[in-house]
Amino acid sequence: MHYIVNGIKIKSENAAKPDTQASKAVVNYLLDKKGMERILDFGCGKLRYSETLNKIGVSVTYVDSRVQLTRRQTIKGAKTNVVSYVADNYNGSLVVPFEEIDRHNEKYQLITCTNVISAIPCEDTLKKVLKTINSLLDNDGCAVFINQHRNSYFKRFLSGQKRLFGYVYKGKRGHSYYGIITPKVMTSLLESNGYTVLKSWTVGESNFVEAARKCS
């Protein structure tokens, strides 16, 4: 996604990490979910966890901004784009641009949202993302929101411009935003956007919050 914040252009795709930087804690969590029929990876980036997701799920849908899905980049060592890589390697998987997600009617047993909330510098977009994920959950489905609440490079961002839950920082690749999303912050966001928080926990630098749709 591209954002304009106080006249500054922020390209969130610059924060996408490759599969070589997959978190062991996230992989272990996902492997415990084996047997899921329908999974959605919201903010799939460079398909950081796609191998694991396709091991545990019968059908996996990948969602990100159109620019992230279609731009040519290095994915798992190959120069390609997300749409082509998924079509060539994951039979039965779907790719849906965030810009078209309102027309997508499938419901999911598990939705993963890894290091996505911390990359959104606009409150309106943040609310839309949470609303969308909620609407895509099965009645008995679960969404897991995974964020880093500390990291060795956070000190660099502290010198930037304060914004929402984090800072806008100018680096070599332009401006970036990183929000520091603690379990308390994530829980508050979820409870105010139609979710029931099931549990939360921390592993190293990452925190996990599982949530379901709030019963009416």
C-alpha cells in the first residue's frame, strides 16, 4: 500500500521480508494448526510463510495491495511477482488484491495477519483492515495478529516523526512507518472493532493475539 502522510509518501511494501527471514515462533505456531481447510494470509508480502501455510491448509488465499502482488521482485530466489509465483507453485491457491477484497465472499477458518498492523500509518485504513478480516472469518473461525513489540532497529525509528502507534522514519529506500504494537494495543484495537480476544502471548520479540468475531 502507498500512503501520503503530511505530504510524505510511504510505501509499505518496502517493509516486506523474504522467506529467509521467517520467524521460527510463527512457523511453529502455524504448524500446530495443521488440517485447516481454508486459510487466508492477509498482507502476504513476499510470501514469507507460504510454504508453511500450504502445508497446513487445503486452500490458501493470499491478500495484499495490488502493487505488492504484481510488482517484479525477488521471491524465494526467483525474479517474479506474487501472482505468478502462487499460480506456478501452489495449485488451488488464490491471490486477491486488497483493492478488490470487498467483492470476495469466501469465509475462512484461519486468517493470519503478520507484521501488517504495525505497517499501517493511517487510522481509517487500519479500521478497514480489521473490519475486512472480521467479515471474512467463519462463524467459528480464528484470526491471529502477530506483531513485533521490540527489535534492535526500533531505536532508529524513535528519531523519526511520531505517528499513530509508531514513527515515520526516512531511510535509504525512502520513508517508512513502524508502529510498536504491544499485546495491550492490539487487544484494544480488536475489542473496539468487533472482535472477541481469545488469548494473547509473547515469544521473544513477537506477540500473538488470537481473536474471533464478536457474537451479536
